[in-house]
Amino acid sequence: MAKIINKTKKIHTSKEKPISSEIKITSTKFIKGVVGDDSILASDIPQIAFIGRSNVGKSSLINALTNSKISRTSSFPGRTQEINIFLINESYYLVDLPGYGFARASGLGREKIGELIDSYLFNSIYNQKRIVLIIDANVGMTERDITMYQELVHHEKDFIIVANKIDKMTQAEYHKKMTELKKLVGESRVIPFSTKKRKGIEALTDEIFS
Ligand SMILES: Nc1nc2c(ncn2[C@@H]2O[C@H](COP(=O)(O)OP(=O)(O)OP(=O)(O)O)[C@@H](O)[C@H]2O)c(=O)[nH]1
Ligand SMILES: [Mg+2]
């Protein structure tokens, strides 16, 4: 696959980039779950959206960032079926999206979920301040992840990649997988992460609020 450079990546000088997180999340509120268009998505409050394969840990990551249990998680894929919106510090929306790529017998089917995600991210007037594309560090980029990555680049979205579940790997596997990942995503920023071991939280917090 051809290497794609994320042109929207921001370059920070050491002066601009805080060494440690200056933002602390002090309040988190669930606002609502929406399926499709909703005026809340057009509000002026900046949105940070979390996207990735079903079961990759999007909801867990929102809980880790906010140090809460506000977003429902599950060991079964397909838990999140709506676009769930959380207000943090009374000033940002964290947007927890359903996962892509999982065929489920009940609830919204895979196609409908795909349409819901695409219409929010790409076919609407809605604008995200930042998108966090979460992949499973152990599995690497699946075809669906690569398609999503290419769409984000194509639509010139401001995004970063989080490689979650690094706690499940040995050091050797970690280095191998991270090298493979960097080859695929060029200069896009990748943050190694574990919601379980609470690794990468500060780096991600700095990145999404910068
Ligand atoms: N080992 C490990 N497990 C994790 C990590 N993050 C999440 N998980 C587990 O992965 C499973 C799925 O987590 P969720 O946060 O519900 O995943 P999701 O991406 O929101 O899934 P959907 O809502 O179905 O799209 C749960 O069993 C979590 O405990 C991690 O960093 N390490
Ligand atoms: Mg979820």
C-alpha cells in the first residue's frame, strides 16, 4: 500500500508543546445518544470524536481520559450503537462513535452503523476539532482501519492515531508492530496506549486539546 502522509498534522515546536498535560478533565456529563442528524452535532462546542473497529476500546478510552465510568463498555463487540455525546469541563464534547466492522444480529446492522459513522464524519456540515482513530496495537491496521485512515486523509481531517491494548504485547512484539504501523501511516502522530494500564493518557490529553 502506498504511504500516505497526514497533511493536516500539526507541527509543534518544543516551546509550543506543553511537557505535561495542562488540561485536567474536572467534569464529565453524558448529554445524549443520537442516531443520525441532530442539532447538537452542529453546536459551536468543539467536538473530539473517537472512531475505530468494534471492541477496540473507544468507550474504555473515554473512561480512561475522563477518569470515569461514564461510557458503557463490553467484552462483546457492538456495544455502542449510537453517537454518544459527553460534555467535559463544560467546554468540549467527546463523541463516542459505534465501532465499524462488526455484523450483529440485533440492533443496527453493519451497513447502518457504517452509514451513521460516515454521515457524521464525512457527509455533513459537522466539523470535529480533532478525530482520534483507535486501532488495536496487537492486531495492527485492518483493511477497515486503512480505509478509515485514507478517508480521514482524503477529507483533510485533523486526526491522530491511538494504538490501544499495548499491555497485551511483549516488548519485542510492541517494537515490531509499532515499526509496521509507522510504515503504513507515515508522519501521522501515533500514541501507544493502554486503557487497562492507564498508559498514554497524558500524551493523548495534550494532543487533543492542543
Ligand atoms: N487488555 C486490554 N483490554 C482493553 C483495553 N481497552 C479496552 N479493553 C477491553 O476491550 C473490550 C472492548 O472495550 P470497549 O471500550 O467496550 O470497546 P469499544 O471500541 O467501545 O466497542 P464497541 O462499542 O462495541 O464499538 C473490553 O473488554 C475492554 O475491557 C486495553 O487497553 N487493554
Ligand atoms: Mg463502545
